[in-house]
Amino acid sequence: MLWPWLPFRLVLMAMAMLDRLLRVLRRGAAAAGAWVPAGVARWITLLSVGFLLAALLGHGAQVLALAPDAQGWLWLLLGVGVSLLSLLGSGLLWGMVLRWLGQRVAWQPLLLAYLASNARKYLPGGIWHLASRVQLLRHSTPLTPTPLTTQPLSDSLALVGVLLDPLVAAAAALALVVWGGLQGGLALLALVPLVLLHPRWLAPGLAWLERRKAAALGVPVPDQLPALPQHYPWQPLLAGLGFVLLRFGGFACCVMALDLPAALGWGGWLPGFALAWTAGLVVPGAPAGLGVFEVVLLLRLGVVLPEAPLLALAISYRLVTSAADALAALTAAADQRGAGLARLRN
């Protein structure tokens, strides 16, 4: 009987198709980058923001009419708190990735350094928070005199420790897409990144990513990838699921603030959010996913909901997460400076 092997064969077929698609996209991106001014990544961001602005201009009056009431503002305030908690979950994910790589981490300095660097994702280019973390893993800085790990990491291992974090988060988020059912086969494709996290498939992907990102992150291109553990990163993946669910919790507060839960049901909101959030995370050049998250959310859910409520929801969520990022960065930076001054006095 062949039916027990059917899911496995479908995954293999999906992986083969994804591999071909990635090769085509790489060749296309390289060719386009040669003639498109400022490169593909920046144009993707500009087009996404332009699309969002055009939608706002077309539905501005309707969006303003959906402003939350007093109870809605309380939901938004709760959303800021949940988003702050999700940032701690994101820092925990980073620490679990480093532990999976065999490093012993100092949790308090690591979480503070993570939160303090997080606001840099809003800078043009969208990579400065990653570059900062690479430098933090290579050696301590005046703002983080306490090392984040027991010993400084090599350039290659620091790159892996920083680049693997968003990969695990993206795989965890896409796994939540299956909550909405098959969705025309999208759920099967969303499970492919879980397979690619296996060390056998992860190593070549990380090696390619290191070569692409090393110069931008301020380190020499490594000669070879450090040896990866041979077991599946279950603990980082579970931490990533918790982080993404907390992130969705902040989004759900915005849905409640605008009184929209019945319009789609949570079984529809979660997959739509997970897909849009992943796109905002992995598309290069978009600072904090600005424009990309909102556009994917509109395109994905706009077939079942009017654009005006979705625009109001996207704007509300962007304000909530930006406020949480700012509060976390300011608090962590103040704590780090206070700790550094105390050490200097001693």
C-alpha cells in the first residue's frame, strides 16, 4: 500500500519545487539587481509602502470612522503589554538558539542586549539590529561589559547564532498557517521550513546565507560553516512558537479593539497574521517589515474582508508594536547604562 507514504512524497515534491523556485528567484534577483537602481530589496520596500499609501488615500475617511472607542483604547493598551511580553519571548528564542549551538548564555545581559538592539530594525536597510548582535557575540561593548556567552564567538559562529534566530521564528510562524486548513495546498508548503530546519538541510542553507550577509553584517566572509549539532532544534522551535503566539496576542488585541473578531473568526485571523508576519520578517530591505506586513495582510485577507477595516487593523497593530519596541529599547538601554556606571564606580 502506497498511501502511508503519500504525505512524505508530497513533502519531497514540495521541497523539490521550492528548491527550483529559489534557484530561479536567486538568478532573477541577481539579474534585476544589476539594472534596477538601488537593488531589488529597496524597490520591494518602496512598492509596498506606495501600495499602502495608495490604499490609505482611497479609504482614509472610512479608516478614520473606525477609530476605537474607550474600551478599544484599553484593548490597544493591553496589546502594547502583550507585545512587550512577546519581545521577551523573542529574546528567549535567541538564547535557545545559542544554547542549541552549544553555548552557555548569561540570560539577563543577553535579554537586555536583545531588547536594546531591537529598535535598530527600524533603520533603513532593516539589518542593523542583526549587525549589532553579531558584534555583541564576537566581543563585549561598553554598553554590555558582561559577555553574553561564556566566551566570544568566532565570526562564523556569531553569524549562525544571529541568522538562525529569524529562520526558526519564520518556520514557527508558517507552521501556524495550517490552522486555517489546506488553503489550496498553502498549508503543505508552509510545513516545508520545518523540514529544512533539520541539520542535513539547514547547513547548506546557512552556508549560503552567511556568504550573502557577512559583509552587510560587518564580518569577513567565513571560509566554512561551523559544525552544527546533529539533532533537530526542538527547543528553539518551541520557543519560536511561543514567541509568535504572543506576537499574535498583540494582534488579537487590535482585532478586539476594532470589534472585528466575528468578521473572520480566530481560525482565519491566525493563518493570515502568520503569513503576513513571516513576509515582513524575511523580505530584505524592509525596516521592521514596514509596508510588507500590511500589504500581505491586505492581499491575503482582502478577499473576505473590506479593505478599510483591514487598513485600520494594520495601522493599529503597527502603532502597538512600535510603542512596545520603543519602550523595551529605552528600558533596556537605561538598565544597561545604569549597570555599566555601577561597575565603573566599583
